[in-house]
Amino acid sequence: MNLRVPATAAPDSCRRHHEEGDLILSELNPRTVVDGLDSDDTPLNLLTFGNVREVCPKCQQTHLKLVLRQGSVRMAHLFCADCASCFDAHYADGAPALTI
């Protein structure tokens, strides 16, 4: 995911320059990211905001989906629909990739 900010929109210190490297993914415990997972009776309805280029490092089959903060979602994360894993993403310099 590349974010390009026009030169007139922000000073140089606010621009993101991460076009070169891949994202570093860290697996998250789904219970710390999404509320209501302890209740097996209630289905969760979460909105995803499309696929990203990164493939799930756990099952290595599916492109991850972007899930932004919403009702029961505590933090933005990447989600694998095949193995139900959640991941945080950051760049090699430590900058978070899923924050604005």
C-alpha cells in the first residue's frame, strides 16, 4: 500500500516515503484486535476494505484484507479469510503502515 501525498498538502516531514520496501507483518491475537470473539453464538459482521498485495505469511495462499477500526474492531489490521489470522503492518524503519 503506497500513500502519495501531493507536495502542497503537507510539508516534507509529514510525507511518507516507503515505496521501496515491503511491509513487515506481525501476527496479532484476534481477541486483542476484535471484541466479541469469545461468543461463538453471535456472528461478527466486519467490513473489509479490499485486498492488499501482501499474501498471508501463515497459510501463504491468500491476499490479506484490510480491516479498519469500526464498531467491534479495536485497531486497523490485515486479515486472512482462509486461516482467520490478524496482522499488524509496519515498514522496515518502524513506521506504522496502517495509520493515517
